[in-house]
Amino acid sequence: MPHTPIFHHVTGEWRARWRGRIHGGAVLVALPAGIVLTLLASGPLATTATAIYSASLVALFGTSASYHLFARSPRVQHVMQRIDHSMVYVLIAGTYTPVCLLALPRALGIPLLVAVWSIAVVGIVLKVMWKARRFSASLYLVMGWIVVIVLPWVYQRAGAPTLMLYAIGGIVFTTGAVMFYRRYPRLRPEVFGFHEVWHVMTVIAVVCQFAATALLLR
């Protein structure tokens, strides 16, 4: 694919050559993989849970790829950036959905699911309005690790391998977020920089948690 440099009006930088391509490839895998995962689900509840999760994957990667590869004008970039950041909330809440509905007792799973999606809505509103940016960013971590309060039940119902894969994914996500915030490592910013490292780490984390979700369907 030929590379046409795109100036990012929000950050005041030229986009790296690999910006968006990683998530562009990821969405091409996530779509069929999500369909297969949903078809493997047994029963309406599992099918609904995996469909929501799969849709959140496609939404995140598709939005990210579209934003980084095709948004050129200042206005479009500003709008797409807010949508792109909002999709992180959607992915986190989408990842929780199979856990809450399939790996937890209803008395725990439903309230947690409502709480997570409620936080996601708050975060999305803040991102769209571009308000309280540091607070809205911290909601990512709150959402991602609120699961620790129900770990014993997840372990009991899903088993150690599933829990381990979810945990590895969460650690990779969190580490990547910290590195992104610190703009590290710089590498070759014009080709592959800290932003691309973050995108690679999101893909690795998603692969781990996708495998964990597949194990829930056993």
C-alpha cells in the first residue's frame, strides 16, 4: 500500500507510515473471527454476549483504522478522534459482557454489567464533549480493573486458563496505556513510533482476551 503522508492537525505532527495499518489489518481478522465466535455460542444468552463482544472489537479497530488512515481535514480529525477514544470504552464494556453473563452468577453479573456499561456511557459523553480529559482517561483503568472484585467467582466458573488470559490481556492493555501516555518508546516516529507500539499492544491484548472469551463457551 503506497504511503501518502497525512498531517495530524490535532497533534501538529505528520502521521507515521504505519499509523492505522495495524488496526486496519486487525479489523479484517476481527470481523470473521467474531462471526465464528458468535456462531459457536450455544443458546440465546451466549450468542447475545459474544455478538456484543465481537461488535465491540470491530467497532474499535474499524474506527481506529478509519480515523488514522483516512481522516485528513481538521474538522474530520477532531470528530474522529473523539469517536476513536470513545470506542475504547465500548471495547472494555463489550469484553465484560460475556464475563458478566457467562462466568458470573446472575446476582453479581447483571449489576456489574450495568455498572460497566454505565461508566462507558459517562466516559463516551465526556469524550464527545471533550471535557475532563484526564478524568475520562482514568475511567479506562477503573473499568478495566473493576473485575478484581469478582475474581474468585470468575476463577470458580471459568477456570485458571481463562482467568490468566484475561489478566494477561489486561496487563498488556494497562502497560500499553502507560507507555502511550508517556510517549514511549519513540523509535522512528516517521515510520513506527510509540503510537504504533500502543496499537500493537492493543492487538496482543485483544488476542489474549478473545481466546479467554472462546474458552468461556466450552
